[in-house]
Amino acid sequence: MRHYKVNRMFHTVYEDSEELPTDVKRKVNYKRDQVSTGDWIETDDGCYMEVLRSGNMTKAKGKNKKVSYIGTCTGTYLLKSKIDSSRRENIYTLSGLEPKTMTRENLNKYERLFVQYLVGGMKPVEAYIKAFPTNNPGYANFKSAELTKTKRIRKAMKKELEPVLEKLGITQEYVLEGIKSTAEESEKDDTKLKALFKLSDILDLEDKSSAKVTQLTGIQFQGFSEEQLDKVERPKEIESG
């Protein structure tokens, strides 16, 4: 279970039906269109929380201009939308975002721990559970996937990995030289082409044709048919690197 403070009072999010007290269990309302303040609902990620606010708002467009919403200790939601128990930064807006949230660059204390655990080799779900105040694997899976896509987390992970990469002698030049060597020395034509595709991505070429790649990298090879070019796929192991 998790606890969040709203208007000087702590409210609980139960992460399993077994955690629900008997009196709460009797109040859980499973019909979203009949939910009102004081009811408890089951969220789409399998948690339970109390409805603290409810009401209607008017949309500018559409046939049904009046829509119902609820407010909980984790956020504000339209009744007909997906409702999860992820804590929003601003629990009073439908977007759940504070101003400039999308451009936020600094990590909070939980995110710093999350990055450290990831760099240490921990799986994202495990790292999230250990860094943040939750024990719900489903919730942690959703939030960890969301976090690892943000620019600030990726930047922090790169910074944390710099000493390790330096110790191993892995630099940008080392990686580029490795891809270039693969393209030059591989006996398989499709492997050469895959390496060139990756180099063209790094160089941000608009034209991905082999002729232009060859010109810029200085790598010479011939013999690709149109059939080979159509069948080749970019290497997942290089792409992910």
C-alpha cells in the first residue's frame, strides 16, 4: 500500500484486494458511471483508492459536451478514460503535469536512486520498487518504462556510466572504429551493409543509399543486388548500442 497527503490528510492506495479493510471492501464501486465522492474504485492497474472529488465539466467540442470526472489522492481523471494509480505531479489537472514538466531536466531524489540501481545492473522494475515507495510490480513496470524514455534519465545514466566505460577503454572513437572495421573486414555482404546503415544513422544522412555512405566513410565494397538490399535488416545488437 501507498500513502499520499492531500489537504493535510493521508489517503491510502491499496495495491492488492487482500490489503483492503473490511469496511472499505464493502464500499468498492465497480460501476464507473455511478461513482461519486466517498466511493472506492478499482483502478485499471489493479489498485484501490477513494474518490475525494467528483463532478462534471463541459467540453468545447463533441456531441456529449458534459463529461464526468473524479479526483483521488493520485490525480484527476475522466470517468470514461483509463484510471491508474500512478501519482501525478499535479493531482488537480487532467494532464497531471506541473508547468514545464516536459522540459524538466533535474532528477528528484527517487530518480537519482533509480538511475544508480539501473547502472548497477538491476532490472527496471526492481530498480523502481527499490527506489520509489511502492511494492506493486504492475505499477513499477508501467512507471519504470515511462521513466527510462525521458531525456533526463537517459542523460543521467550516460553520466553514471562514463567512469565504467573509461575504465574499459570504450570511447565514441572505439565504437565508431568497431562499426567501420565490421563494414570493411566482414566477409558477409549483408553484415557490411548493416554496419554502414548504422554509420549513416550516426552521421544523420538524409540519403541512406550505399553510394553516399561509401563516399563519406571511405569504405569500398561492391556486389549488392536489389534483392539483397530489400531483404537486409538493421542489426538489433548494433541499433541498441
